Amino acid sequence: MKRVKRSEKPDERNVNDPFKKLPNDMNVVILMKLPPGSIARLHFASKHLSSIILDKKFTELYMTRSSTQPRHLVSVHGGREYVKMQRFHSISQEYPLSSNHDKVSCKLDLYGPHLTYEFTPPVRGLICGRNGTKVKVGNPSTGQFVFLPRVKTIKKNILSVFGYDPVNDVYKVLCMTVVSKRSNISRGVAPCDAMSEEHQVITVGAKQKWRMIECKYPHRHYSGSQGICRDGVMYYLASYKEKSSLMSFDLSSEHFNVTKLPEDDTLQQCGELVNHAGKITIATLQCFGPVDLWVLEYVNKEIWSKAVVVMPPLADRFGMSYKFAFRGILGNGEMILTPITTPNPFFFLCYNPEGGEFRKIVIDDIVHYSDDTIQVFFDHAESYMVL
């Protein structure tokens, strides 16, 4: 893995810096044409460019451009015996794909039998992973990953959600923990069936610590459901007052809120939280059935709408050996389905509801073993941010 290193002699950046002779507008044009990893290295190599790179206007300009060129981000965790690796592949969403998929990869070497990190969806180019009480935040585009302080808790079931606060221009991680009480174990109550008792948040940055915060809505989080972040608010599915509900956490005010779900049996049992056309959506996919899309039209008024998408039978096109799970909706409206079992070579499907056509995206140069864990994230915007 390539790491971004700081110069031991800061004054070296002033010596023979060719970018000082160019107008700032020209330097901005040059930087906008470079990949994120190169910009991150120039931040330490050129003092003149560093002032541009750290400028908030340039950051927003680059992120706006990245958001219009989203990518697939594939995380592969695996290896053999005690030598494990976490590999990230950033792949262009442009179609048709180039021969090498315009792929950018980075690798984390892990040593030990239980080092699987569960990653949350990327937010503005960064991604957050958790393994027990250990949390790391990284930038797959530069290959830089840093550890956050361990979560202050005894052995508990933990759910973490990652997001960006645009008001204060900071990234935050929310962790909810459940105490594994002996009384619960003796009564046969699993930790994931208990109410979350601790809620902690940390701001990503130097010398930051976990802070306990209050939640007025005692709820049971769904550990199998990933949260998403939109407009400075984290969303995740949970059970509140014995009903499936949509929980939200405002990253600026650090206040929780709860939104009731429609009274639908399927929706109460399962659902995948996705961002669809800029709105929070819960999608349910039944075996050999249609996809129900429940769209939250107005957050404060709890107004939902429902759309039903009927897809052609997948078994007729891709064989009975694969069962698929719904994973999300791209910015262009295509629906993403991934095989529940990991195929080799790895692939996933893009379905266009308007044309009724499937695209099979095969990524045959991702090397993996049969017991590897593969996660696929969509609409990933690359960033040059240095942690």
C-alpha cells in the first residue's frame, strides 16, 4: 500500500518549486486533471500547491466534479490462514467499461485470524470500517487509513454509522452499543435483540475522543442494515416501540429523531435503505417478485410514496444457481443486484426499469478466494483528502 509521507524538512518544499512561477488559475487546471493520489502527494511536495489544495473552494470544486463522475467501490477481504488483506478497487461507472475498468486499487495487510472490518458506505470519498471496538477511517483513492481511538465500551454488540457534517465541515462516526447482560443471556435474549444503551460520537481529526450523547428514543438497531448519510443527517433502520422505524441523527445538532414506516407487512420484515433520486428510500425485494420502493417524500411530515418495479425473471437469464440481493440505485436510475454467494469471476447486475434491460458487470481481474468477503458500494466520489 502506498502511504502519503510528510517531508521531514518542511523548507524543502520552497526549493525549486516550479509551480510558484505559474498563475494560480493554471495550477488549478493542472490539479483538476490529476488523480487523487497525485494531488495528495503534491500537498506535501509543493508548499505553493498545498495552499491551493487546502483551500475550501478548491476542495468543493474537486468534490463537485467527482460527484458527477461516480465510481463503483469494491471491497475484498480475505487471503489465506493468518495473512489477510483488505483490498479496495475503485472502478469507473462509465459504459462501456474500458479493458482495465479504469481501476484504482489499494491494499491493507492484516495479520491475525479475526481481522474482518465491516465497512459502511463511503461518504465524500472516505470510508469507515469497524472490527469490534476498533474503528478506522480511510481514503481508498490515496491508500491512507488511520485508526480512531477504541470505542469506550466493554464487550458489546456495536453498530456504527459514518457521515459528513456540512455545517461544520467535519466527518463524524456514530456508534451504538448494547450491553451483553448476563440476565439477558440466561433468559436466551441475544445482544442484538436488546435496546441500545450507549450512544457515542467522535469527530474525525487529531486528538478527538468519543463523547457520550443522549438518545430520547430507546430503539433496537438492525445490525444487518447499513446506514446512509444525506445532507448532514445519518439514517438507519431500527425497531422502535416494537415497530420497524427509520432512525435519523443530525450530525450538526447531534439530535436523534424517529420516523414511522408505512403499515406494510413486507416493509416491517425486511428492507434495504438506499438513496434514490435524492430521497431516502427503503427497497424490498421478495424472491421471484417485484421490488417495492418506499420513498420518503417529506421527512418532517412522514409522507411516503410507493413505486413497484417488476423485473424479468433472473433465473431465466442468469441461471438458478444464483440468488440476488438488492443493493441500491445509481444516480442514472439503474437498480443494482449482487449475487448472495460470491461468483468467480465476480459480477453484479444493473437493471434499467425504463428499458427493461440488464447489464452484467463482470470484474474478472479481482482475485479472491471462495471464502472472501466482498462488499460493493455505488456512487463513490473520489477525494484527495489527507487524514
